[in-house]
Amino acid sequence: MAARKRNVLDYQQLDSLSSVVLYDTPRKKRKVLPRKYSVERIISKRKIKGEYEYLIKWDGWPLTACSWEPSSHLDEELLRGYEIPPTPHPERLETACRQFYQAITTSLRSKSVAPTYIPMDLDLWRYIINGKGRESNHKGFSLYSVKDLARLRLPEHWWYTLDKYGHGEGRGIQQLKIKPVLSWTPKHQIFKDGKLTDAPQMPIEKLCIDILRRCCNTHNLNI
């Protein structure tokens, strides 16, 4: 992913208590500000010149206020939560389940072999597949079985569709090849305070999914 220009934020406006400390000086000569700010979630991470930076969604602030922060600005608990995400709120899981199920069912019923893209908060995805899957030969992708997605709490029958005769030729899932994708809303100009200026961008989180299909019918629905 290409490096994105850091948004310039007025951190003095971020007024809730927090678990993240921001600095107002270059990394080599830091001074810790007396104020702390709240992190809602860590969306993604990237490596810049050998150092990891994390994309932060600030609590109470819109997605356009997300910013990349170096690991030195985050406490150890937050960093551990990136690798081993805590249990999300049930409503978030329910929304993700509904979107995933609808997209997969539509894809299985289609004759297209193009990848399927599904909206998914990337921190939620890390929770769902934590410790599951195996590396794919295709960069950025991992391979998952139907059982690997148990944390998503999908309906028992989510992985296949049958016709009225009980057949589902090519309409079952043998394996899923999935890549988490982070992109940004398109760049464009807006008119503000009497002049043209760059519109704020927001991150777009989704999954790119290739389905390895299998033929199924009422006699071979074991996984």
C-alpha cells in the first residue's frame, strides 16, 4: 500500500481521557503532553523505515480524523490488543455477520468467478480469525476453512446453497482465500471558508475473498 500523507489534526481538541499519549516534538526529542486521548480502535498497521505505525480511530471523532501514529505513542496494552483483539460488542459482530452472510450467499449463487468484496472493520476481522488460517501463496492472502470463521456466528448453513431439487453444483465452499484491504476515499476538492481545499479522506475497510467451490447436495453436507 502506498504511503499516505498524514492528516494534520488539532490534538488540543481531543478532549476525552485515554490510553494513548501524543507528542508535540520530533521523534528524536519527545516531550510528553500532559493530556491523554482515547483510542476507539486500531484499524491497521504499516512499516515505515523499519518502524511500525498504527492507524488510529479516535474515540468520539469521525473517520476523517484517523491518523497514523508510531508505536512509541501507544501503550503496551493497546499494542497487545492489536495482535490479540478483545471481544467486540455483540452489535458489531451481528452487523458483520449479516453483511458477510449476504455477500457470500450472493456470490455462491452467481456464476461469476471474480473476487467478492465485503465491508469489514479490520480490528473485528483480526478478532474473528485470531490463530486461524494458514498462509497462501498469494501475497497478503490467507486460507481459511468453513470452521475457521466460527467466531463470526454465521448460520449453520451459511457455506452452501441448494436449489429446489436439493442440488448445489458449485455452490458450496471448500476453502476461502481472504485478504484484508485498507483503502481510502478518493481525493477531491471542496469549497470551504471561501476557497478550494483538499477534502478530508477516510479509511475504507473490507475483505477481498476468493471462494474455492465444491459441488454439494443433500448427501454431502459434512464439513
